[in-house]
Amino acid sequence: MKAKNLFVISLICIPILFSCEALAPQEPEEYELLDGPVENLNQAESIRFIEGDKAFNDQIFTKETGLGPIFTGTSCVSCHAGDGKGHPFVSFTRFGQDLPGIKNFLDQGAPQLQNRAIPGYEPETLPSGAPHAELLAPIVTGLGFLDAVSDEDLLAMADPDDLDGDGISGRVHWNDRPDYVKDRPGTISKNGKYITRFGKKANVYDLLHQTADAYNQDIGINSYYEPYDTYSGDKVQPEIDRKTINDVVFYLKTLKAPIPRNQDNPEVVAGKALFENTQCTACHKPTLRTSYSPITAISYQEFHPYTDMLLHDMGPELDDGYTEGYALSSEWRTAPLWGIGLSKDSQGGEYYLMHDGRARSIEDAILLHGGEAENAKNKYQNLSQQEKSQLIKFIESL
Amino acid sequence: MMKIFTSNYFKIGLYLLSFFYMETALAQEEQSDIEQSVKENQLNMDAVFSRPSLSFEKVPVALGGYLEANTMHRIEEGITDGLSFQARRLTIFMAASISERIKFLTEIEFENGGKEIAIEFAALDVAFHPMFNLRGGIVMNPIGAFNENHDGPKWEFVERPDVAVNMLAATQSNAGFGVYGKTYSGNWIFGYEAYLTNGFNSKIISNEEDKTYLPAYKDGDNLFEENFSGKAMFSGKLAFKNRKIGELGLSYMGGAYNKFEEDGLSVEDKARVNVFAIDWNTTIQATNTYIVGEAAFVKVETPESYTPQYGNKQHGFFMDVVQPVYKNKIFEWEDATFNIAARFDYVDWNVGKFKESDTNIGDQLLAVTPGISFRPTPKTVFRINYRYEWQKDIINNPAERAATWYMGFSSYF
């Protein structure tokens, strides 16, 4: 072979090869992603995080592995893509209860409608006249921090009788909890009730309660914790082991808090001041603090979720006539705002905000506020167009 | 009706002869005039016989096979698991001429270090007429072109086309029977295949891919002994070739895929899968550019109340463009060839819109793969590929990007 020919071939091949290498996708910046662990996990914790990550993001349930027979989603990730907010194609219809503490329609599938079924089975249908609400899955990052806030701190933020006269009267949800959950450090109970803090109505005690319930109600997977089949009502053998559920709980506890972006941008800085001036921070508390946690990386940490985890009357616009636990139908737990600017990346490029995704923009969401938030909404409406834009840019930066 | 010339019998005879007595045990490299003639008359459906093999004097058995190995380095969103060495598959084929008109051929594939052993083809052919041959056993369903023409050494890329292996189910083989034939007229060649075989099973809509996924049927039990639905699946193909233009194939495969009755009782509504494919290949004479591709469309009936994760429509295509850039004697290899090539892959595993949001369902893959190959002989290919892909999840979130380097070989032996 002639050297000239080899040279020509090399001239063709080598640039192609090396130009391709330069095109390899770069790792996104950490602040662009919702997923990923908190910093400073030890190696054993990292291993457990990975196990939980696999179960949460990779484990798909099928008919053969226990899906259904009636269900709403086939996996954790089908509701929480990228650990973010859910998309309307997997929403949850809760039904049966319109008054605090009184559960109806339990014999017709309440509290959650399993609107899908494996072949050969019929899904549930909403009973005529049943009070109900549609819910979208929430963002799951940073949950470990919210879980580690003490009951004492929640009670300190509550002002059920509006004693300070600011028009905001958030309250904790004194509620029942399942027997299988354990007290968190410093748990406070009152008349046999406990403070529940997760879920749109703050109806869920902790992340084990949430996880076991979601496997059962959303995917139709029975466990040691939730052994009753949603279709037959029978107590059946577990379809998932306890370790997997507890790994998922650990994963949820150790997902990092969303990282704010563009915090030095003048528009964002101005928006942050407006957020405070318009009284948004009365409920969307910027800063909370964890108490003791067996996970050192979470213990005694300050964090910025923009929630108080309390129930607030949100007015008639958001009153779907349905409730959970001892909340009123107009009461909703303050949604954490952290990560909201990244939620488009888990919702197919569009916003689906508020409990059921009805708000298609941050401004839509603000304007749906009522009740205790009526004053804050009015203050927003009185802002100039530029100020509104600054406030929204701040919220998107969270 | 097309007239069958006596010369066609001769060509078919040459073709079979070339397969079974293609080479002596000394494995001579040169292609004979007979082989060249055979090649011109081949369609994709002949690929199963169009392989180099070794035969032995006085033994009516021919042996052959191929081996594929490569390195792989994948970077997904900036994260890599490093370099892997892969020996993807070792395939062995064996053919026997049992009598004048009865032939046997089998292809056995070892994958994953021998953990997966698959009989991809094992059929008895009985020749009655060039236009009418019977085939029975484990046959490859004639859907698209790649399924029947998938030998690694024939392709310039390490990865197989996504549409062929991840949307369709190449290599897809099933137990069954059928007929095939070919005829010629001037520059035109026409071929057909029609088989009744076992079909898919309900794993195609219940699998860990969380999507309608035809290859999942392979995870079923007793594939070659039991037809899951109890109804035969039809697969058939019409192929047209003009020696100066190229080949076009139109194929269909369909049938019930679920077990809708058990013990005489209805347990599910009967559900069908229908697959249509079109394939093509041509060589632009002026530049000697070879173009090959395949597009497919899948329709799967799914219960209305099932999850939209499992779509009822899919489509996709791939196209390879291969350009020889240097052909000469290198060392002792006559006509050693360097090629540059590019592959385009696209698959949409879930075509349609969410009724809940009226937005498009995602679950799509787009990939571009430039490559360089070196063929010291037509039977051996060394290849370097770089694949860049964009994969969207079901709700159309920003695509996950991945880039993969491959370097490896594939060779008949």
C-alpha cells in the first residue's frame, strides 16, 4: 500500500474521529437538575441512595410483578419524572370525603380512584355524586429536609386563630397515622392525633407512610405495610419487600434540595424583595431548619423550601369540595416553591401548577390564590408589569 | 402471469449449488463467476443462504458462522461508566443437502458469553418449483429487511438498527410453516414469502421497558412449542428488484397477541398486533454509494382502560449510506476497501397525544452514527462508529443525550 494512500485515508478519518469526541454531551450543571443526593453522605448511605434510586426510577411493575389489577401508574417515575412534579397523564383522583374526619364511599374504592386496569379487568369509576379532587404528583426533591423539621417548629409557625392579625391563620394537621410508622424525634401528639405534613392536604405523617401508600394506591403493589389489595380488598402476600420500600424512603430523604439559580440577577433580587413585600412569605416561608436526623447530612441544617407545611384556607376558587383527614375542603398545605423553575423539565416543557395542574403559568397560580392569600394576591395585582415580571423571575429562580 | 424460463431453474440451481459447495475446506477467497451471478439475482430473502461457508468432500454438510466483538465507551449526559469490551455474539450456521430437493439450514446464536443461546433459524426447505418452495421449522418472519439479513459482517455499524431490533423484534424467529418463491424477467426479480407461525404474547404490552415493545415477546416461555394466543400469526413479504436500480420490499406481520380465552372462557378482549414495513436498498452506480434502509409501522390494540405508557401506534426508520473511498490491494488483500458511512435512526415508540393534556406523547429516539469501516475482504469488517442519540421520555421532557464510541470487528469464518 502506498504511503500516499494511507495519508489520504488518515486525513479523512482522523478529523472525523476527533471532532466527534468534542461533541459528546456535557454533564448538566448541578443546579439544572432536581435529582441527585444531598452532599456529605457516607459510603454506606451512598450505596443505599443508589439502591433506592434504582427502585424509584428504574423499577417498572407489570402484571407479572404485581401491577394492579387496578392502578394509576406503573412505577414511581411515571408520576415523578426526574424527581419533579407530575404530568396530567398520571393524575390522582381522590374522592369520598367532604367533611373533616368523615370518610364515605370506602366500599366503592375511596379514597383513591384507580382509573386504570390491566387487560381483563375494569378500572374503578367515580361514584355519582362523590366529592372529589384531581391531584398531580408533587416534586420529591428535598423531602428529607421537610421530614426532619420538628413538630415544635411547625407549631411555632402555626397561628390558627390569627392572633397576630395578619390575616394568615395556618394550622398544623392533627390527624390519624398508620400503626407501622415510627415517631420522628420530638414527635408531639394530642388526643391520640399526630401532626401529618406531607400531601396536598398534609394528610401523610412521614415518607414511609407516603411511600407504602403510593405503592399500594397508585401501582397496586401490596406490602408488609399496606397488605390490602385495592381490587379485592383482601389481605394478600407482599409484592415488594420491606427493604425496597425502606430504600426508596431513604432515597427520598436524601435527595438534595433544589439549588436556586440566578440569585445575583438584579431582576431576581428585586423580585425577592417584592415576594416579601407582597406578604407571600407569610406562608411560603423562605427558611426552615431541621432538627436531629439519623442522617448526618440532614441533621440540624438550614434550608429554603418556601413553605410552612401548614394548612391554609385558600378560598372558594380552590375549594373542590373534597378533603382528607381533618382538613377543610378549602384548606391546602402550602406548596414548597423550591424547584418550581425546573418543573417544566419534568412536566414535558410546560407548567402544570397548583394541586391539579390547572395553572399553566406562575401568574395563573398566583391569581388562583384566595382565602388567606387574598391580600397577597391583591398586592401582586397592584404591582406594575415590570414588578410582576421581577417577582415571577424570582419564583422561577428557586 | 409471469412466464418462467428454463434458465431460471438454472439460476436457482446455481444459487443453491453456490451455497452448499461454495468453497472447499481450503476456504478459497476468490469469488467465482457463478457466485457473482448468484449475487446479482439475490433478494434480501435469500440472505439466510447468502453466507460463506465451508463444505467438505463427500460430506453433504456446510458449516459457517460469524463472530462480533467490539469496545464501547458511552457518555450519557456527561456521565460514563468507562470502557467496555464486548463479544456480542457468536453465530454458527450449518446446512445440509438431504436430497435433490430437500435442504436443511440452521443458525444458532450465542450471546452474552453463552448465557443466551438462541436458535434463530432451523428450517427444512422443499423445492417444488422456483416459485413454490415449502419451508417449515423455526423460520425468520419476513418483516422488513434486517430481520432476515442481519449478519454482522454485512453491516458497517456495530449496533443494529433501532427500528429493527427495538421496535420490531429482530432477530424474530418463530415456529411455523410457509412458502416462498422467486422469478425473473429481464432485469427484474420478484420474490415472495408467506408464513403462518406462532405469534407474539402479552409481554409486548407488559414489560420492564414500560412501553409497547415487540421484542419483549422473547421473554415468554415455550416460544417454539406453544402459541400464546392460540391463533396463528401471518407474516408475508413481496420483494421487487431491478438489477440496475435496487430492491424494494413490502412486508406485513400480524395476528392476535393475547390469551383471550382460557378453558373456553373469555378472559380478555382479543387484541391484535399489525406490523407493516417497507425496505429498500440501492447502489448509485456513478459514485458506488450504497444506500439501505427500512421503515416500519406498528399498530397494537390495547384496552382503552390500560395505561398510555403502552402506546397503540409506533413508527420508525433507519437508513445507512455507505461510501467506499479507497479500494486497492493492501498487503495480500485484493480489493481491500475503506468506507465512510452514516446511519440515521428514528423510532417513536408511542405515537399520539395524551387525552388528559392534548399534548404530544414522547418516547422517541433519534440517533446519528457516522462511521469508518475497513474491509480487507467482503467477509470481514473492521469498524469505528460514533453514535450520538437523543432520547425523549414519554412526556417529552428535554431529551437525554448520549454519545457512544465503538471500535470492533465482525467476520465470517
